[in-house]
Amino acid sequence: MISRILFDGLLFLLPFALYLAYLRLRQQDEETSSKQHPWTALFVSGLVLVAASFVFWGLLENRNQRGVYIPPHLEDGRLVPGRVVPEEEAASRSAGGTVETDRVETGGVQ
């Protein structure tokens, strides 16, 4: 999760870094200090890149993952959160307990 946040943060900062590199390579005199900088365009382009990464990861992450959904339940007095497990694992689990399951397909656009 932290790597995903860092990735999105770096993706947001990419337009600013490219603009800074452009200014460094341009190397003009004092004229550049009085010029207006395109902060709004850089901010918006950074947000567009982050939004595009959300769409990209939303469509491609866990694509074609098939399994059985096991809803939250109590085991030995502990609350076990819901999750999707492979069908083979669910079959072995359901043989030993009374956990209700539903077949689901997660991820990707079908």
C-alpha cells in the first residue's frame, strides 16, 4: 500500500520535475525570474496522471482472478474478515466448517 502511495506521489510530481529540468536546461538570464510559471497547468497535469493511474490499476489489477468469497465470520471468538480464496482452498475449508460461501469473479472489465 505504501509503495502505491509513493508511486502516485511521484507520478503527481513528474510534471513539476520535468518543468524544473526544462528551466535548468534553458539557462536564461534574469528574464526567467520575472516570468510567470504555469503552476496551475502543472498541478492539473499531475492530477490527470494520478487519475489515469487509478483507471489503469483498476482495470488491470487482479484481472481474471476467480475464487470463492468467504464473508466475515467468527472463528474461536475472533472476527475473521471476508476475503476471496481459490476454489480448491474453499472446498477444503468448507468440508471442516459451516462457513457460507459465494462464487465471485473479481477484477477487470468483463
